[in-house]
Amino acid sequence: MVAPGQWLLAQRIARTRALLEETDLSVETIALKVGLSSATNLRRRFRAAVRTTPSAYRRAYQGR
């Protein structure tokens, strides 16, 4: 069973990934759209979950 907070964070990370792949929105704007308080918070949580930074993720995805 997954704790509600963990489930919510997973949903936010999934939405972040989609926005990084599909848009040119800034990390700050994405943080606000997915319900995280700041770009710094998004970067920290994204890195912990995906093992890379949002910017590096976007560059790698766009290279495909």
C-alpha cells in the first residue's frame, strides 16, 4: 500500500515529466502547475525520484 503523500508526489512527478517533454514552460511555472511550492522544491524532488535534474531530463528527451 502506498501512503497518500507518496502517491500524490508520484502523480506530480509524472505530470512534471510530461510537461518537460511536451512544453517549453520554465521549471518555476511547471512547479506551480503541478502543485509544488517552488522550482527549488521541484528540482529536489524530481532529482530524488528520477535521478536527474529537470533540465537534463528535458535535454535528453528532446534529443530523442
